[in-house]
Amino acid sequence: MSSPSVAVLVSGGLDSDVLFADLAERYGNVLPIYIRQGLAWETVELHWLRRFLNALNNPAIRPLRVLQVPMADVYGAHWSVRGSRVPGKRSPDKAVYLPGRNLILTVKTAVLCAQEKIPTIAVGSLDHNPFADATPAFFRRWAAALSSGLNAPLKIIAPYRRSSKEHVIRRGRAWPLELSFSCIQPKGRLHCGQCNKCAERRRAFRRAGVFDRTAYAG
């Protein structure tokens, strides 16, 4: 593998897609990792993520790795598994909280990175993220615990942790942002246009002053 190397947790959303494209221009070896948890929107997310990665056409990008960490047995009848009664466009950020999200995403990723000697894991956490497992202090402590448990030097970076979604959109406007996917209740392969995440996406494009080429069902 060429150096330096980084593994990027990509969901196919705006933040992680722009982060991935950004790092692919700065690192010699970039591994995209998607974690399947059994959530309702994952098949559509993966469709758009693959299209986005292909559109970048960057030789530093390694093939997408899709890992499985099923959570339906823990989440039960949660809206994220059912795919119905999802938080709507007027709901607060805390309404879309998924318990243990960053813990789940990084554990299996860390094992893979230790095996492949990739020292850095990148996540697309932003400044408005209110959850305890998205703070810089958490990422530092968690990376130290993972490094100790795996006997491998690992670092978790969140380069956009001081950035807003509007800033991310402006930063990524040269890339095909219409191929990113943010919806939690897709209609076919389209954004529903009515859920919490669609509303957040639309607001961010307006505030960024960037034309939104996303196709919405409603």
C-alpha cells in the first residue's frame, strides 16, 4: 500500500461524501468503508454511494468495503429499522439519534484497519452534532481504547468537526453532490423531501447559496 493511508467511514450522505472526496485528494491510499446495520434506507444509500465513488475517478481510492454489524436485534421496532413513522421535517436533531452509532461504526472498522495497517479512521461529524459519541474528547479516548485493545496505533479524525453543513456544501460544490443521499424514508431511489434529514439538506443548500440538484419525490 502507498502511504499515507486513511479509512473513511462513508454513509453516502453529504458530509461523509465530501470528506471522502477531500481526503482522496490528500492521501495516497483511501479506503471507503460502509457499515450495514439493517436500517431501512441502506440499500438506496449504497446505490448512491457507489455512483458517487465511481464519479470521482480517483486512483487513490480503493474498492468499497461493506461490513455487516446487524442491530435490528437490539433496536427492535425502532423507526430506523421499520422505515415508517420517521422524524419529520419539523423535528429537532435529537429525533434522529441512533444509540451507539459511532461506537458501532468504528469497532469493526478499527479491527479491519489494524489488520491492514491503516493508522487513521476518518468520520464526517459536524459542528452541530449534539451527541456524546461525536465529540473530539470522545474520539480521542475511544481511539486510545481501540489502539490498546488491538495493539495497533489507531487515530480517529473528524476534520469537519468545526464546520457547518453549509460550509461542507460550499467546500464540495465541485463534486457531484446530487449523487449523495441523506434521506431516512426514501421513495424508490429518491429523497422523500419530507423527513428530518431531507429538510436539513434543503436548508443547508439554501444557506450555502449553492443550487441543489438533488431529485426529491415530494
